[in-house]
Amino acid sequence: MAKEFIRAEPEDEGAGSLEFSALAPAGYYIALRVGFAFPLAEQNALPPAWVERYTNESYMVFDPVMQWVYRNFGTIRWSEITLPDPREILREAATHGLKYGVAISFEDPGPHGQRSFGSFSRPDREFTDDEIAALIRRLQLLHVATAPPTNLTKAELEALEMVKEGMLLKEIANRLGVSEGAVKQRLKNAKAKLGAKTASQAVSTAAGYGLI
């Protein structure tokens, strides 16, 4: 599945990250459009030492915050999470300045809605209701901005699916009973709609969106 990893820094990620950094000065992690296993895009502005420790120790499996965002929708302060923390991850996170936090998780309406979530932290105090509301608004904007296109035709998705299966252009044309030129045009249209430069990138992006 396609995944974009963004190392968010205030000086190079624009106004959105500046807002997140101001509201969550200890750091934050955002996952957008989570698929079967991975998000379509990420922003990780947590302390590098904590990211290294978290990764090396495979903390994600045991992290009560991550467990909460994958099991629930809504908002909760870290201090209100009652899930077990056998590895004492939240206590260790506090030693890296991540003392107070809030988790936000939501998805599109409908049976096939995609989930986005974020975990935000401060070193000094609990988040206020107004700050949480501001984080929700900004996260929802990113969620909407990364929504999959809705204008791909059935024929275009069919062609992408066949490329994903490893079929050659001639094979796709024979399977569909159309000319190779028609298949090329369908793939060209799909690339344009998905903002992809190559057919492989279009397939990866469409798969990341769950379209094929």
C-alpha cells in the first residue's frame, strides 16, 4: 500500500504543522486514511529519541493510545484512557516531555469509511477543550484533503486492477476486447485523476485509497 512518510518540522511543513506544533509543543503523530495496515500519509513530529526508542522496542503493539485510536472514534485525553499499559509506555513517554496528551480518531461515514487519527502532546498541562476542538478541526481538514477521487470510471479502475495483477498492455486489451490505444487512454485518465506520473504509481495510489 502506498504510504507517504512526512517528518514534520515547524520550519518546513507550512502553516498546518505550525498550528499543530503550537498546540502540541511536545510533539504529535498523525495517520491519515489508514488502510488494512498502513496509513496513506503520516506526519511524525515526536522527539527523535522517543521515535527511535518506540520503534526499537516495538511499542506500538502495546501502546494504550494506539490501541484506543484503533478501537474507538472520538477524542480522549491520555489520562482518561483505562486500557492496560503493561510496558508503562506512557510513563516512559513522559520522560521525553510527552507528559500530557490527547488522542483523536474518526472516519468517513458509510460502511467503507477510512479512519484518520492523531496523538498530540504537551509537557506542561492537560489540553483545554478549545485546544482539542482546534486540533479536531485541523485534523479533519487534512482528512478531507487526502480523500480519494470519486471521478474514476469503472473502466479506468478495471484497467488499473489488471495492471496490479501484472498483466501487460496487450493482455489487458485482449481481456477487455478493446484496442491497446483504448487501454492506454484509460490508464492516462486514471493517472491524471490520481495525480500519478506512471501507471505503477497510479496503481499504488488507487490501492492505498482502497479503490482496487
